[in-house]
Amino acid sequence: MDKKDEIILQQLDVIRSMTERNLRSVNSDFWGTPLSPAEKPGEKAGPKTPGKAPEKKSGGPEQPSETPEPLPKEDMKDLQAELDSYIGLQTVKEEVHNLINMASVYQLRRQHDLPTTDMSLHLVFTGNPGTGKTMMARMMARIYRSLDILSRGQLVEVDRSGLVAGYVGQTAIKTQKVIEKAMGGVLFIDEAYALNGRSENDFGQEAIDTILKAMEDHRDDLVVIVAGYTDLMDRFIHSNPGLESRFNRFLLFDDYTTDEMVEIFRMQCKKGCYQLTEEAQPLIRDYIAEESADDSFGNARGVRNLFEHVLVAQNNRLATMEKITREDLMTITAADVLRARGKVD
């Protein structure tokens, strides 16, 4: 194998790894967190998901799972600076800052043995897919942990399939196991309205009842965040008095503007050690504007897909070159963008 083939294979491996990592985007902050000082270009970042359990080692019988150690508390100034660094989400960031201030004062009053009113920290996140709801749920877990509101600070993400079973009596057991895993942290339920009964024999209501009871019994060490499309979430919350009484804070995640999505694309380039040529930059904006006009685009997730398409086009171009330099591997050209858009053969 000559040097050119070796470099191309390395590039293919980088793209494949990036695609696999992006498909697991629940475990990464795609929406704009800059590289931390500890991360060097070209190095793989360590796991960022709070509470992520270590990978299971193969061989031998499966060992009983142990409760993971609480996450370390972080400096609130650092957390707020990271929050402010996220692209877009201005209204959400303001509301989160308000929540931080409220929770901080609440904790101080408790420390000074002053009376406190009941404070609901459960949240409803509404908005279209790809607007950063999971990322913000992870951030809230870290914030609540650092304020000593939660004892562990992990995020447990689940949807209907992870809560509802197919037989009588099993849903409560299945849901309770998820709650136990989330104790001390945040339980994040995506598309929570899917729990509403679809038929007379549906067990979604059993899951809702189990969650509501856990929210009452463990109100000091469990936060629940439910998320989904705005109209559907509104109907879901107001369909049940128990849900209405426990979820009274709504955060609306607006769609990203074209400028914000271009910035997200640039952030991905920075993280992957790619650079756009001057001619490619306006073409990226046109590409994003054209694709995002479709309602199904998916905001930041749509940008991720476009980024991958451009990388595939770049890889195909590199495969035709006899000599490939480090700069070639890092450069995205106008031709790459046009090929990704299908504008040229």
C-alpha cells in the first residue's frame, strides 16, 4: 500500500468515526460548546455525558450494576460561561439563568434555616427536533448537582419504549427501574406525549402515574424534564391535573436562524480541524439556507447531516489526488460544497 492510499484510508476512518459519533449525538454537545483547553486538535475528547456508565468489559459473567459515584460539583461561573457560549437559545439561556438564581437563593435560605416556599424544578422543553433540548437537559443536571439540589447529577434519557411494557403490571415495574436509575439526577423523557393512551389496553397512563408518584415521593432528589413538539406537549401537560400541578415551567426552544446554523457548521469544522476556503463560505450559507427551507430539516441535526455530506465530497476529491498534504486533509473547498449539493458531478 503506498502513502497516498494509506492517507486516504486514514481519512475514511476519520469520517466513519465522526459519523458513528454523531449518530450517538445524545452523548455529545453538537450545538456549540467550544473546544475545552484540555482538548487538542486531532485528539479524541473524553466522554462528556454526565453520569455515563463505563463500558462493560467482555468476558466472564455479568456483574451486578453498582450505583455510579456522584458527579463532581462544578464552579457555577464556569457552568454559566459554558451556557452563554452555546449558539442561539437566547430566551432559553435567560430562563436558565433565572432558574439558577432562584435555586441559589433557595439553597441559601435553607442553609440559614429560613422558611422556603415549594419550588418546582421540573421542566417542560418544547420545540422542534434538533434545537438543543437534550443538551440543555444535561446542562440542567450539572447545574442542579453543583447547587446541591441533586445528590448525583446524572442524566437518564428515555422515551415511551423505555417506560411502557406490553402486559398488565409490567409497565409500573419497568418505569420504576428507570426512576431508580435516575434517582439523584434528571429523568429526561423525550416525546412525552406518546405516553398518552393510544387505546383502551394501552399502559402509558400507568407509566405517567408511576412517574408522578416518584416526583412526589422523591421531590428532594429527582428532577423530571419532559420534551417534545410545542402543541403536543401543551395538550399533554393539560390533559392531566397531576401533570399540570407539577410542571409549571415551560422553556421554548426556537428554531435556529440561518446565521446560527452557519455558526454551528463552522463550530463543527473547528472541532474536526477543518477549514473552509474563502470561496466555500458563502456556498455553505446557501446550502444551509436552501436545505433548511424544508420543514423537516431538523435544525442542528440537519446541519450535522450537511456537514457529513460535505466531508464525503471532500473525501472523494482527495481520493483522486496523487499527493495529499496535511493542509489538503484539513481544507474544504467550494467544489466539495457544490458536489455535496449535487450541483456538479
